[in-house]
Amino acid sequence: MDYTQILKKQNICGPQAFVDLNHFDENAKQLAAHVQGLGMTVRIATKSIRVPELIRRALNSSPHFKGLMCYSAEEALFLSSHDFDNFLVAYPTVSPKDLQALHQLHESGKEIYLVVDHTDHLKALDLVFKKSAKPFKVILEMDLSLRLGPLVVGVRRSPLRSEKQILDLLQEIQKMKSIEFAGLMAYEAQVAGVGDQNPFKPFLSLLLGPIRKFSAWQIARNRKSICEKIKSVGVKNFIFNGGGTGSLSFNESENKVLTELTAGSGFYCPHLFDYYSNFKLKPSAFFALQVVRQPEPDWVTCLGGGYVASGEPGWDRIPKPYDPEAFAKGVKTISSFRLSDFEATGEVQTPVQVAKELKIGDLVIFRHAKAGELMERFNDVLLIAGNSPAEMKIVGEAKTYRGFGQCYF
């Protein structure tokens, strides 16, 4: 798909983010298909979208999508003003401002859960909710990092690593009238968040395939065991959230344990998600930069572009020029475009070596390494759709969180 022609027809100069709704919807269907007939639902990770209109589009695309996973209490409060009503805030907080947002959501009747993993979290919540008419619901997070002696493969999300620690904290919750245990979350970052076919890390990728499979097997066993232990102490109905876009195919067999999975990045399919062996999605989120200089015959300089992704520093965290022909052939390295080793994508300029003729005023299309982070750079995102490639056009625009004046971190 030549997005440059679609944008130029409307005199779009860039920098400009845009989303291909056809690809967005196809990705939604593929994500929902993972739980079809299995009795699980998929909770949408809002941090990976950060555009209320597109969050709603994803949520409404299938009955298999239910609820939102937010990364901030204030984010959940903002989304509630857009008529969303089921929130799991996935990161603990003791900030008074966050706790007040949670209290407001709780008192308004919205379905709201907060992930906790420490008695200090419980004490902070108790101070806020002890006068509420009904208890506030919390989710305990179990850390699933793979531990091989001193080697830790994972992101150390929680101090709760043993069944005893979880049951002890559950016991503390059951003593408190202001708080109610509502379930567990157990996210497998080393399976869901790491691709095993990364061309920027070829040696590590050889190891990651077996590590992901072994870890997924161990995780499924651990989740089943803790689920049985919690039921054995009299708790029968509770949420058990797991998974992410990168691990949905592994989670399908856990439908007797997990009640819901989570997905977010898969709707946009940023370029880090090209490097997974267990699924293929279509890129739907892009940004366009305008060529403003031509320092050499085979080099152009674009305005802007330094939208580097979070996580471990490396070339796989840098935005990547999009070559639709190379992508269609399954080429995971850049062919028609090459970034400068000296500057990569710069704060205000991005030099690109090109294999085809470009002139000042032309556009170069890029993909972000991650998903929702791109939307922190733009106030609005253009929406592109059509019944056929020839009919693709700009059909609207949508405000990002930033466009609504929202910034949470």
C-alpha cells in the first residue's frame, strides 16, 4: 500500500501519525480468534492504543473483547468520561491523586480493579475506602519471571513469587472490610514481550525460541497450581488475567485456568511484532515525515522522527522506514531505505539513504518500534480506509490522549 499518495492528495506534509483501519480491523479479528469457543475474553491494553476512538473501535469489534487494562488510575478516570466502564489498573499506586481517582470511579459504580502486591498498597487503599458502602476490588499480581539460578529472564513485575506469599497477602485482604480480593494477574513478559526472530539480535533469538516455549510450559503449570490453591481456601469465582499479544497462542490451552487474556500492541502491530514466530499481524499504525533536504544524491533528510521506544536500548527500538514491498516478501531488514549509523532517527531530523528517487516535499513512511508510545507524539491521528487498495483514502481523524490534553507519566 502506497500511503504517501493517499496523504499527498490531502496535502499532508508530516510529521503525521495515521492508522490503516482495514489492517486494524483484521488484526482485531485475529486477536479475538484466539479465545473463540474457549470461554475466555480479551481485555484491551489501553497503553498500547492511547486513542479513545480506536479503543472503542477495538472493544466493539467482537464480543470476545471485554474491559480495559489501564496503566494509570487517572487514565481510567479520563476514559470513564468517554463512557467506558470496566477498568483494571495494572500498576500499583499509593499516590493520593491516583487513589482519589480510584475512589471517584468506585463510588460512581464503574467496574474498577487495582493490581496490588504489598501490604503498603492495602494500607493506602484502606485509608481511602474504609467509609465506602462496598469494598474496593483488588487483583494480586504473581511474578512469572523465569529464574535459572542467579539468571532472571523477565521483568521482575512483582515481589509475589511463591504461592505462600500470595496466600498470605490474600489472608490480609480477607481481614479488611474496605478491600475485596477479586482475582489474580500473572503476565509472562519473557513470552509475550520478546520476539524470537529479531534480526537485530540474531544470537539471542536462537536462545529465545526454546526459552519462550519452556517458560510458557512452566508458567501454565504455576498458574494452574495457584488457581487450585486459591479455590481450596474457599475463593471460587475470581478473575485470572494473563497473556499479551505475543503469548496469546500459548495461552489458548489455559482456558480452564485463565478467565481473560490481554492484548493491545497487536492492533497496531509495531515493527517489534514482526519478530515473533508464533503469529503474523499486519502493520496498521504509521507516521509520515517530509523530506526537507537532499544532502547527497542517494540521501534525503526528513523533518523530525526521533520517537525512540522504551525498553532495552538498541536498534530494534528505533523507528523503521516502511518498505511495503519488502514487508510483503517477509524481509525483516530495511531494503529500499537505510538509516544513518551516526544519527538514526534524530530529534529534529532523520537522514535516510534511499534506493529510489525522492525529492524535497516527498514523504517517507515509518513504523514505530512499539505501539501506543507513538501516539504520545501527536495530538491527532488520521484514519485511512477503503474497500480496495485503489479506494483507500483518509476517512477521518481521531484525538490521541495528548490531543485531549492528557499526559499520565
